[in-house]
Amino acid sequence: MTQQLWSKPITVETRKPGQRLTIANTETATYYLLRNWPAKSHGIAFKNAKRTLISAHEGHVEALVARAAFLAALEESGIQIFEA
């Protein structure tokens, strides 16, 4: 398992009002998705991102693919993206 850095970080909202988090790799994205996801809904893109991020963490998926899946889950859930 190697850390998969993203070429462009994603800055998102957190559960705390006014607080932002910058995510720059698959490991942080996975933790955010599984432990700190502020949205209550978990749609198709969320489930796909979960599978893709875990596969990326195991070395089976490229970082760019994992980032795209994570971004799609954010958009589907309506989580505010400040920078992508």
C-alpha cells in the first residue's frame, strides 16, 4: 500500500460550520468518506467512491480515478466544494 497523492487537492466543507478540509490523497479521502461524511444520504456515487477509494488504497486503481469518483460523490451529496 502506497500513498496516492493527487495532483490537485479538493477543499470541502466539514461537519463543523465554517470549517474546511483540504484532501490531497486517497487515504484522507477514504477516511473523510467513511468517518466524516457530512451528508446523510449515500447514493450510487457514494457507494462507487467507497469501492474505488478502497481499491486505490490497495493499489488496484489509479489516484486520478479515485479522485474523480470521490468528486462525483461530493457533487451527488451536495457537499460544498470550495476548490477542486
